[in-house]
Amino acid sequence: MAGHSAWKNIKRRKAVVDAKRGKVWSKVGRAISVAARAGGGDVRFNAGLRLAIEDAKAANMPRDTIEKAVKKGAGGLDGETFHTIRYEGYGAGGVAVIVECLTSNLNRTAGDIRVIFDKNGGNLGVPGSVAFGFQLLGVLMVDAAVIGEEQVMDAVVAAGGDDVTREDESWQITCAPGAVTAVSDALEARQAAPTETQVMWVPSTTVEVEGERAALVTRLIEALEENDDVQKVFSNAVFGD
């Protein structure tokens, strides 16, 4: 994690997401329903559902809408079958891009993603062509005003977390994806519930882009996020002034 902040890398993405809330609610609602269908509607025994609900909360999805999505999934999704699939490719300037999708039509989604890369100065790669330069990590943010460094370290280490760093007014905690629930519970037990929780692809190195290259990368990411089947987009881009 040295040298960059995982959370800052998606600040731009979250700003775009917040501006298109209706579409985001549709996507996170689908993710909640699929997770509930796969592992049941109780977040105590379904880590995937818990993370999907965290994403929904981050998008300011109303509680009753979340509950309806859980019930829909737990009761079956009207016969629909959804698949999770990851696409990898490159944008302008050699920026690496990972796209996570949830789709009921793999052929449609594959074609759509390829076209989006082609139209925005990118190239869709084969599986594994990009992911080797990233780590899949749980990333949690905790308000530094509610818990001190020693206390947060103790809680994180005891729960199986990996690292704690200071990012502005928050503690940024990283852990293995499977440890997110334990780390979150340990923090909540100390009255320091995470303000943000994600399982995300964190780049080992970053690529700074400016000018036209930055514009092309931005358009690529925004076009991907506009696609109904795309859940999340990650990149190793750092945007210059």
C-alpha cells in the first residue's frame, strides 16, 4: 500500500457514481438480490450480501429499498440467472483497467465491453493480462476522531487485518477479502464502525496521465460505468492536474 492510497484511487469514480444515482441503485440492488439468492438473506452468515449492502449504503440507497432487494433475492429472482465476470484491458497511456460485471447475458456483455474499449482509445485484453498488477483487498475507512492509532491497530491485527495507514482524517485499513467481516465487527465492537467498506482491486504501481490521455481514460471509465452490466471499474490511473 506504500506510495498511494487505495481509497483516493476511486474518489473520482465515486464522484461519477454519485452523479448517476438512479442507475447505481439499480446495479447495487441487483447485486444485493444475487448475493441474497446465493447465500441467504442474513448478513451474519452471508459476507457477500453484507458487502453488497455496504455498497448500497455508500450510494445512499434507502433502507426500505435495500430490504426489498434482499427479500427479492432470498425469494428467487423470477427465474433469472446472473453471472459474475471480470474483464481486463488497457486504456490510453498504458493505464490498466479491471471491469467487474454482473450479467444475465454473457455474449451481450462481452460485445458491449469490447466496443467501449475500442471506442475510447483502449484495448480489451485476455483474462490475467492486467490482474497480475493488482491485489484484491478489503479496504475499510474509519474516522480517526473516534479511535486512536493504538486501538485501531489492536483491533485490526486481532481480527486478521494486514495494514493501517492514516489518510487525511481517516484510518485506511487493508485486509484479505475474507477478513473484511471480522475486521468490521472488531471495529464496531470498539464503537468505531467503518465509514466505508470495499473489496477492491488495488494497483501495485500507478500510471500518471494528463491532458488528452487523461481525457481518454476518463471517457473510457465513464462509458464502462454507464453500462448496465458493469458493477465496478478499477484502474491504476493517477490523474494529473
